[in-house]
Amino acid sequence: MIVHRRPTPIAWSFGAIVLGLGLSVALWFYLFNDTYWRLASGAIMHLTTDYAVMCLDPRSFFECRRLFEFNGYPDLEKVHARQAFVIAPTIVGLGCFLVTFYLRVFTTPYLMVLSGFSVGDFEDLKRQAKAETGPKGVEWFPGWRMTTAREVQSHAIVGASGSGKTNALLHLAHSVVKRGDRSIVYAYKPDMVARFPAMDPDEPYVLLAPHDARSWRWDIARDVQDEASAIRLSAHLVPDRDGDIPFFTQTARAVCTGMIMRLMRDRGTEWSWADLNREVTQPLDVLVTVAKQYYPEAEAFLSADPRQSEGTRGTLLAHLLNLKLLSIAWNDSKDRPVFSIREFIFDEGKSYPKTVIIARSGDHDELSGAWISTFVEMASDAVQSNYLSESSTRRLWFFLDEFPRLPKVEKVDDLLMTGRAKGVALVFGIQSLEQVAKHYGRESYKAWFSTIGTKICCQTQPGEGAHDLASMFGKTRIREKKMTPTATGSYDAGNEREEEPFTAFDFATNLNVHRGMWHKMSKTGIDVLVTGVGPVLCKILVPFVSEETYRADWEPADWLEEGRQLMRERETTVANFKQQSTTVPGAKETDDLPSADRWIIDETGTPRRKSA
């Protein structure tokens, strides 16, 4: 770790001179000015101000002595001691100034940073933040307030499990809620539902969580209004799974898209998750007819060998347990308020509370990943829409804790690029950069990760992710003050080299969580490395945020027992389908089953046969 060396401060040395002079004057008033002295004869000598000034002036030192001798004062050593007391503060102040001036001007630091990053502290962070121009925005950590321009440059909090990522995120969330901004919060863990702040315990909020009894109902019909949205929803409802035949998966998506298109065109916005579930579970001949009519691109698959069509329907049935669960959880017959992400974004949140929490269920992880990824992508579409104008005053925050654990969100890079101009700020919580690289590809994630303005690094486990973080800062060129013999017999006083300012090992050992042990009671909080604010990386200690909860973390929904039974049935269906798909009745050894080598889905979601 290359520690940033601030120049020796010289301002305080000027203060030392002023303080020394002030103390000297105060002592002079007390010890000499308008004082009375008892002489050897018993008489009293009054030392007037004029004579007291003479005793203060070093040039009249001996004249002051002669004055006391002339009047017969017996204890001249006492006079000298008082004169020394008066002049001493000024001499000390002047000495401090001279020492500081010498260190600042004439000495060379042991380690000098020639170019690149170095590691500073909280004072460096405040200094760099103060240098940023523009109106001040929300406060992230106590004492550090961002500018409004930095708010929309998006932020990432990176760290291993237990390193304090949630603590850092909640510091910002408290300031955002206090200012009255709107927020969309992805709660990967139940405690985020409980701890995300509110100005008042009774303050209304939107909770989207099918597994929770308090959940609002997501009105999917008002958010899926074009073919692209239908294709995107189908891709998440029928995800890629290990062991599936790609042809059947892609065909099932196309069929699902056809059913969604039918509902959109025939019923507008008056349909629900339950209606979609009924559509995709119809008999095979109905699926074929509807898909050909409303989404002709699916005809190429459904007009093939009957065994292929049956395989497509089997894939649909095996994958769409998530849709079945959503149709039960968000049944439109239930007395629940409804929510539309497009309306929330377009009407500036006037029709809804300011905080929207989308919560994951650990027991239904695939279900949560399917609808939450769709939700985030549709929110991204709404932000990029022309219906949302650019604004420098609007603020909509996306708090996406444990973001890499979601299935791949295709629109994240577009949201980063276009959201800034429209007042949208993203806050990512990332446990490991390796997770991001796995979902988005190493080059792709580096491209959009580099656009994030502020990165908060917590303790990270050694590995490729830590090396990626260290490599973001490049190399720092330093000069070390070291006498090295040369080939000519002389000595070189400087040794220049390049090093990483904060190494992968530093991420594991120099960023810690301090719990306030008995021998370090004054040090509690988490160490974080703040980057992106200026040329100095700032390692600071962040206090723990309040443990206060604002709502219950979970209230079980009534349908969960029914959902468990459906999941057990789905496991049986998947096992049977995989067995049938590998051994097709009546097939000869020369028959070719469809595969991804023969079919592709293009960028519009259309299935097409590969050219020979």
C-alpha cells in the first residue's frame, strides 16, 4: 500500500508565532505593566507602562536592569526570570515556524509519488470532495457530502460476505430517504426489508414479494405493452437450465411470446398472471394455432415433426411452475393494491409511495430471479423511454444489493448510460467481481463497470476478483530515497519503480471490520476504500449504522404450502420429460433431434434455422 504523503502543513506554524506573541503580551501585562515592587529600603516602586515596555523590548534589556539597580531593588534574578517568561512563547513560536519551513522547503520525502494513485485518509476525502464543483447533494458517510453531479454517476460497493457492504449502503439510504427521494430497493436478504429506512414507522411503502402477505400485486399487463417486452418476459419465464435441449427451450420461449402477444392485442391491459398461465397450459393444437396467428416467427418450430412440438409443450410445462406460482400469489381476485413500474417512473411517483422494495425468497430462488430480473429490465426500458424527459433535479435511486446473484439483466449497461441524464442513480452491491464476469463476460462487465463513478471497496477475499480490483488503479510510479552505488563508483540517491497503490493482498488484510474489542474500545466500524473521488484513494473508518428496524422482515403468504406441493410435482414432471426427450418412442437411430447447432434465436427473439 502506497500511503499518500501530504505536504508538511505550514499554516499552523504561522499560528504558533501569533500564539507565542499573544502569550508574551499577556504575560507582560501580568508580570510588568502597571506593577508595584518593594525596594530594599522598604519603599514601593511603581513600574509605569512606559518603563514596562522598556523591559519587554529585548534591545532595552540592560536598561531595564539598570532601572531596578538604580532604585535599589534587591532581587534582580527575579526580574530576569520574568523577562524570560515573557519572551519564551515568542521564541518557541518562531522555532516551530523555522523547523516547519525547513521541512517543507529543504527536505526530500523518503517516498515520493511521481504519478498515479496513492492511499490517503478521511481528510484527503473531504479535501477532494470540497474541490468538486456544483451544488452539494446527499451525505454518504458522516462528514462526506457528494455533489449532485456525483449522485447520478452511479456507485458500486464491493466486498466479501460480512465485510460491511450493507452497512455502507444503508448510510446512503438514510440520507436519500431523509431528502425525500424515490427509491427502488432489491432486498436479497430479509433484513434489508426490515432495515431499509423510513422517515416514520407508519410511512407507506410498496412491497413486491409474492411470498409475503403484505405484497402488492404487480400489474404485468400495464408494463408489458410491446413485442420486445413480451420476448423479454418469456426469456425469464423459460430460462436456460443445465441438461435442457436448447431447441426446445428456444421454441418454448417463442410459444410463450405468442401467448403474451395474444393477450396484449385482444385484451389490452386487462389481463393478469393467472390469464397468462391459462394461455400457456392449453392443449397443443390451441398453442400451435395461437402462436401462428399472433407470433408467426414460432411457426417454423411448431410446423416441424410432431415429436418436436410435443417436446416444446413439455418444456413449457416443466419451466412454467414459476408462472403458476405467480398466478396464485398475485391472483387478481385478491384484495391487494396493484403496482406498475412504468406508471411509478413516468408520473414521478405521485400515485405510489416513494419507496418500492422488491424482495427475494430464499425458498423460491428461481421464481424470484425470474420476475425480479424482468422487473429491473422493464424499469430500464421505462427510464430509456422518450416519455421520461431529461432532468437535473429528478432523483430515482436503484439500490441493487447482491446484484450479481440475479439472472443476467440485459439492460444494465443502457441504464447506466442513459439514466444519468434523467436523474437516475444506481447503487450496486457486489460480493465478487468474478460473479459479475460469469454473468456478463469479462470484457462486457469491465466496460460498464468502468462507467461507475464511485466505488466503495470493503474487505475482499484473495482471488481473481481482488486482483481485478487492484488492477483498476493501474501502477503508481514512485521514487524512493535510497543511496545505491553505481557502476562509476558514485551513489544514486533516487530509486524509481512502479507498484500497485493498493494490492490484492491489501484488500484482504488492510480493510477490516472492527467490533470494538476490550483493548480497542474506541475503534468500531468498517474500513472501506473510497475510489473515484480524486487522485487519492481514501481508506476511512465508517461507523456502524443504526440497527433499527422499520417493518417486519417477512410475513408468510397463505399460498406457500400450495406452492411447495406444486414444486414437488414439477420435479416429477422435469424428471419424466428429460427421460422422454432422450428416448423418443418410434425414433430410429438415424433420426436427428433438433439442437442448438441447427436453430438460433436472433436479437429480436425470432427462432431461425442456421444456414448450412
